[in-house]
Amino acid sequence: MRVLITGIGVVSSVGLGKDAFFAALTEGKSGISPVESFDTEKLGRQYAGEAKGFRPLDHLSVSETRRMGRCSQMALAAARMAMADAKLGPAHYRGPRTSVVLGTTMGEADVLEVLDHQWIHRGTSGVRRALIPKYGATLLPIHIARAIGSEGAVLTLPAACAAGNYAISVASDLIRAGKADVVITGAAEILQELQYCGFVRLAAMATERCQPFDLNRQGLILGEGAGIMIVESEAHAVRRGAPPPLAEVRGYGMTCDAYHITRPHPDAAGSIRAMRQAIDRSLIGPDDIHFVNAHGTGTRHNDAAEAKVMKEVFGDRRVPISSMKSMLGHCMGAASALEAIGCVMTLQTGVYPPTIGYETPDPECDVDVVANHARSGPHDVVLNNSLAFGGYNSVTCLAKPFLFEPIDPAAWRNCRGATPNAATASQSKATTESGAS
Amino acid sequence: MNPLAITGLGAACSLGVGSHAFVFDRLRHVAEQGLERATASTTRATGDHTAPRTSFDASRYPGARIREVPEFDPAQTLGDKGLRTLDRLTKLLLVAARNCLHDANIKSPEGWQSFGPDDVGVVCSNAYGSLEAITELDRVAQLEDARYINPAKFPNTVSNSASGYVSIWEDLRALNMSVSDGTCGSLDAVSCADIALATDRASAVLCGGGEAMSEALFIAFEKLGVFRAFDAVAPLGEGAAFMALEDAASAKARGATMLGHIVGYGTAFASEDANHMFFGSERALERAITLALTDANMHAAEIDLVVSSLSGMPTFDDRELAAVERVQGLRAPIVAPKRIFGETLGAGGALAMAATLAWLNGVPVAADLVARASSGAPENGGSIARGSIRRVLVTTLGFYGNASALVVAAPDLAR
């Protein structure tokens, strides 16, 4: 069974659509700029990666725009781009075999903010009744399902900063389990004032730049956006005559640190286990990995922990690693979905996006950072690493389509070991290319 | 799906706090005493706006009725350390999780009894996150200054925080997954747990959901006007429940107590109402039920009881009853556990499962929970013979066109 990515859609601070998005990342263009959506004057921080170019009415009808908050608007806009990219017609997505699985951290936070402010300043009677049904993380996939007429599962995975990876992972499982042919998946998040204040108060926010792995890194910069993928079974892609797939979802790793609500475990044991799971469950070995997209928030704890993971998993082999958050900011729930799309584009182009703002190597982060300028290199298999509040660790493994043997149901079900197995990798290489064209 | 053994239960609900023995005992009490008498003794706030509440000060809402966890004191279960910055949702889930782990003999007060930290995961449903935490911090930011919000409480505003704390407190290092699908979330969590177990990502999963009462939640439903409708049947409620799920064969091998087996799951969505977001889809629920029965390889006529999500909202209840009616051969009595627990949203399915396990294990069904005695019979029409329940269909009709269903079998029945 192969799980293929056949279309992608992007709303981000550096551009809309996959081509503008990846061109900006390749150029090392930063989407981080002064915040415009709320007043930051008293907060001591002014910057974020806002999707300033996103105009809902360019993608949604007036009634759709009215019905939903900005988070769902972004998700639906990106979903429409992804469906167009996959040339997915109504006959292929309407009905019970299409599901929508999305990640987010806060969902329609702007709706709740308005309701809450009405309550605080005008009392209970000032709360607008008509706004209430627009709030809830549950609504993100519901809005997409309503808009397109899909009738399978609608599921939100509020997995904080790992939500995009969670969604892709569950989407791939739904397909492998035979519960769906097509899953519209990914994640969306908006920049919101309370969240921004919270990160300032956690002393986790940098002033103007996010500098992952740099000795003098100050922390993260928040961002927003939506990254949506069309994930489908190979059989379905072939049946509908889909365009050549962009990537294959191999395995994923998912563990919990059970250590601290905001900080990764200093030994990174859970994160190491997650990355090994992702590799093992992809039926490949660490030597097959050509590039790792780091969670790379630019905080001291996160980047040091990730460097440990790289050392433990890859040993002395210095696998190139980069953090798109240096350009996009930390888009919270949407982060790992947008970054997964960056990974897909790396598989397509052979270009590793850079980590901009990297100036001084940190001995605690002794990794091969793709510093400041994009780099070309081998690009068969990439890992998308993500960590989140709650001790969540999630890693997805994406590969060039049809490069390896399909993952059969028995291997999918029974593959708990976390020991790298290079022999498996070589045996797994597909001898001939096949499948969707 | 492969049958999932349910080997433990922990709950914090309108009946109180405890493991399966406590929940079963309280439900037996409800059957013997009648709903009104039994719940009056456990939910002091019900029907009396002057009674003290542990979730929020309701004195400004005369006549308000809710079902909250009576005199909820998490320190009794968890000890008094480390609770200061946690929100109510987290505490409800932690209490349910601790009870469940001990009930399943996965852990005891002395430590691990079966499995180890890397083997046990969490899949947890919640519909609205911690409104308590968000509104509290927002109030500080608006009325004082954003610089004064408490950073120790900020993580509570993140939707998966409460689920994450369960892993942290109990040292559960397999996957932790937070799920949101409104009132259907707890049943969908079972589907996610099923895949995690089937693909060997965990040997056991704490699966369930939670929703905490807060003033914001109360106001939202009061404004929507559904609260008054709840008055008649099921007021807005809160609670949390976890089941310990394991592969049936391995649960048997470790000598675990079996409370029941989950043998089928189905979910569906339909956007049949183009004008309204807030509606129940009869078609989606009918399909979810059919999928769950097919998954269980079971005919509708084999179902002995339908444990519904009927909550007193006429448009939703009518559609749920109609959906059940449309499933050929499904003539079992329909019960409404929300009359006991209230409308607990993301926890609704988990608490319905708690009641289901009691009824599968010989606890009589209270007559005043029966919404339809059998197909065609009038409401509140009769009693259900004790011990006659072997296979149960649990249904949830979501607020937005979503619907899910589970088939649950008695402990000695895998199929």
C-alpha cells in the first residue's frame, strides 16, 4: 500500500500557493515583519510572520467568509489550492470515501477573542449569539467537508505545534486501514493576541529574528498560515488518472516525553524514539535520509534537544538540517504542515531551504545547518520533525514516490522496534517504478 | 476492527469520582432510586441556584441548572502538590486517568503493575478546550495589562495541554493524541486508539474525553437557547472518563479484568442543511451506525440496547431517533444517559461508554433513562430486563452534520 501526496496548497507569510511559497523559501526571504493585526506597543515584541497577502474573498464566497473565522478561511483557501493542484474533481472527492483531518492549536481563536471581549466589556447581554456557533477547533474540517461535499470522517487534531504532522500521520493511517481513499489533511493557525502575549510572558519570543541553532538565538517568532495536502491511496490515484504524485508518505513516529508541558526533555529520549520510529516504520535506514526539516524554533532548549536527536539517530553522519521557522516564524499548529509542504518541494526540486540568520555556530548544536543560502543535494527521503506543548514528538518520513517497495499491511501493523536496520533499507528499494502516472 | 478489550474505567462525572465499581454502583443506585432522587443527592447544585458550585459562581444566573462533578476535589485522588496552576479540565482528566490506570491494574499506588512507560498512550477528546483558562487570561490582558498574565497558566490555553498533562503526571510515553470532533470526539478517539494499538504504537491506551464546566461555556449555551431546552431532559454538564483499551488477546494473557469489548466503529458526515451550521444529520448517523455494524460483522437485530446522545434539543433528538429508526432491523430500546451526566460535549461519548459498560455487566437500566422501550413503543414506556444486554450500539449525533457510532459487546463476547 502506498500513500501518495498528489496536491498541496499554501497560505503563508511568504506567499500563497506552493510555487510562490517555495520560491521565497529558496531565496531565503523572510515573512517576518511588524505585526499589523493588533497593537503590540506595550508587549516589548513587535514582529511575527503574518499572512498579509491572504484575502479571503479571493478564495471563498461572501457567505463562506461570513460563516467562518480566519483560521477556517485559510484552511479552506489552501484546501482549494491543493485540490486544484491535484486535479481532484468533484467525482473524486464527494461522498463517504473522502475524509478531512486537520491540525491546529487554537482553531478559531479570533472568534473566541471577539466573544470574550464582548463579555468582558459589555457583560453577558453584549455577547453576540450569532457568533457562538462559529467557535470551536472542531469546525475546521467541518467547513471544508461542507464546502466540497465530502462525507467521510471529519477530525481535528489539536496537537499544538506538532498538529500538522499529527494530521498527516492520521490521514495516512486512514488510507492504510482502508477507511478512506482520499484525505484532505494539513493544518491551519492564525496569529492571535492572547497567544502572542503568552509567548512573550513565557520569555520565549525573540525580538526581530528567529535564529535556529545559532549561538545567540533569542527564541521564536510567531507566524500564521495554512498548509493543506491531498493524500490518497495509490489505487485511487491510478483509478482517477491523477497527475504524477509529488511525494509518498512512508512512516511516522509519535511519542510523548511525559516530562514538561512546554519544554522538551533535555535528554530528548522521546524525540529520538519518534525519529527512529519514523525511519523504521518507513522500512528504510538512517543512511537513506538526505535532509531533515528541523522543528527549529530558535529557543535554547528546543534546538539543543534536536541536535541531540540528530547525533543519536545519525551518529557521525552529518545529515543537512534546516528550519523554515527562520523565515515563516513559528506557525504553531500549521508549522509542521507548512514545513511538510516545504519537504515535498525539496523532494521535487532537490533544494534544501536555508536557515536564515545563522551567524555563530553553537557548540551545543553541532549539526550541519543549511546556513543562510539554499543548498542542493540528494533528495530521495526527508524527515519532518516536530515537537509540541504537552511533550508531543512527531516525525513524518516523506519520500520520492515509488522509490521504495510499498509498505504492506503486515509491516504497517507490526513494526514497533526502534533499531535502525540498514539491511531492511536496501531490501526495500523498489526495483522498478510503478503506479500512478 | 480487531476487538478491543476494555480493562479499566475511571470517571469524574455528575455521579462522583471513581473507577468502574463506583460508576456501576452509582448507576445501580439511579436504577433503584429513580433519576431525580439519585442525582439530587450527588449534584447539590442541580435545581438550586443558591447552592455552592465548584466550577463557577452561578449566583448571577438564578434558576440555572447544570450537572457538575459534585464537590470536586482533585487533591483527594492526586494529592495536594502540583495542582495550583492546573485548570479544571486538566484536573478532571487527571482524576479519571488515575482511577482508570488503577482499575486496569496497569498502575497501583505503589507504581507500575503491568506494562511500562513506553507502552501506554493517551487518546483524549475535548470539544472546546479550556475556556476557563483562555477567558481568565484574556480578562487580565483586557482589564489590567497583557504583561500581567500568568505565564504558568498560559499553557492551559492550548487545546492539547490537558491531555499532555495526563501523560506527564502518569509517565505515559507512548503517543499522546488530542482529538476534537465536538460531541462525537470520544467515539472517534476509540478509532484513533484502535489504529495505535493495531499498529503496535502502544500496548494499552487510555482512551476517553473531558469537558470542564466554566462560566463561558455556560453563557454560550444559555445564549444559544439550548440550555433552556436542556432543562427538561439534560442540562449542560461536565466530566471526564477514560477507558483502558488493549488488544483482547494480550489483555486476556495478562489476566486483566474485562469490562467489555469494542467491536465496531463508524463515522460519517453530511452537509444536508445548506443554510445552517448547527444541525444534526439523520443521514450521517444512519451511515455511521451501518458502518459500525458492518465493522462489527453484526446485524442490527443483534443489538440489545442503543445508548444514544439524546439531550433534549428537539431538532437533534428527533433526527437521532429517526436515524435509528431507519436502520433496518434495529428495534432495541433507546436510552439517554445524558439525563444523568448532562450534555458533556467532548466527554459525552466517554461517559456514555461508562454507562454502557455498567449495563453490559448486569447493572439495571433506570426506567427514566429509556427514551424508547423498543421500536414503536412510547417514550418512557418500560423497563429493560436485567442481564439481557449483551450487545450495545452507542450513537452520537454531532452539532454540525457529523455523527459516530460504536458497537460494544459484553465481556464474554468478542464478536
